[in-house]
Amino acid sequence: MRLAGIDVEAVSVGGLETCIELPAFDLAFDIGRCPMSAVKRPRVLFTHAHMDHMGGIAYHAATRDLVGMKPPTYYVPRENYDDVLHLMDAWRKLDRSTLPCNIVSCGPGDRVDIGGGRVAEPFRSPHRVPCQGYAIVSTRKKLKPAYAALPPSELQARRLAGEVLSEEIEVVEVAFTGDTVVDVVEREERVRTARLLIIEVTFLDGRVPVDKARSKGHVHLDEVIERADLFQNEAILFTHFSARYGPGDIRRILADRLPRSLKDRVTPLLPK
């Protein structure tokens, strides 16, 4: 799919697997069970260590090595860094292989260079275990407001005279929350303002009430609807639906319940 001008390849079903790929950025958020398309991604930014988000890490490293690709780089929350090192060492012993990869510890407050003039900024996502989302931020040049009304010929003359007419601005291209409660929307401006927001909405109706969704560390659709005015995003991708909802259920519930201010911007990532 293409959302806010950004291509997305993804699979996400709550408790089973989540892997969100951004081909143009050459990365994935989480690896799930490692879909074959994700083998091409040299960078994986992990949100947390639940099996449905990190289970395929060794397979990803092994498959890239098998087909002669360069070692991947895995960005992992600081709380998980040592354990991920031990996990890969255990797999090396079991597999009798080197599983070449680079493992980088990161967390809120860091700015991770991911190439292409972009950085990844981790932020805290409240969940049952340590979890962090990521904002992908790019730097662009923009004409200073004082020059906006000038004709092109005048702008060109001023440039030739040595005036600096533009300024650098940072744009949040994508924000991915990972597994979280809805509080992350209120806490994180980058979540609210990203051109493309990828957010889990695990539960959609009264089959699982809001308080139970929160106790599991997940978002309920009721909570999104209550905060509809906070979302400034150009496009929003809902992910991580509970397996209790089929594609027809998801389409129907969202069509019936989403306010107009969200309906035109929301795309559900439907189970296959």
C-alpha cells in the first residue's frame, strides 16, 4: 500500500506476528516471523522483545547470510540489548554458524542515523514490557517566510548576491508506536504530527472492554475515537488487530464507528 506518499509492506495480527516494512527507507519495524520480503531489509528497528515482534530475528540474519547479503543491523531497546546478544550467541551454537549481524542499543533521547538524510528517534511506548516506538525524521530546506512572496527572478538575484534564502526544517515522515496504550498519542507530539502514523488498535468493540485492553497494554478503538481531534496526520495505518476480528468485521466496525475526521485518513492493515 502507499500512504502519505510512502510505500508500506506489512503484516500484523495481535499475538501472532508484526513486521512493518518501508522499502524506500530500506528498513523494517520489528520482524515477526520474518516474512520473506523482510529478508531484503538491512535494518530492523525493534520495539520490544515479545515473540510476535522479535521471533524471526535469527532466521533473518541466517537467511541474509545464506544468500550473500551484507550483515543486517538490529536496533534494540537498551533494556533488551544484553539478552539479544545472548540470544544470538545461543543460536550460533545451536546452528553451528556465525549469524553475522550488528546489534545496536538505543532508546529515548537517541538520534540514530539510518541513511538517506534521515534519523530514527526512539520514544517510550507504555506496554506490559519495555517498549519503544520510532519516529523517522528527515531534514529539508524550506524558503524562509520573509521571501515567500518574491517572484522567482528576485529570488535568483538574491541568491547570486549571496543571501541565504532557505532554512532547514525537520519533518516527521513516519511514526510507529509498536505495542502500546493510547497514552502515547497524548505524550508524543511526533506521534500526532507524523505524515504517516502506524499505530496498533488491537480491540475494536465490547468483546474486549477498554479497561481490559489497557491491562493488556493495548489500544482500544473507543480510546482513539475519544481523542480523534489530536490526530494531525496525513494518513493513519491501524495495525495489530486481535485475531478474533476477521477482515469483514474490521471493515464494518471502522465504517460504522470512526468519526468523519478520521475515516478518510485511516487504512486498516487487514489479516490475510
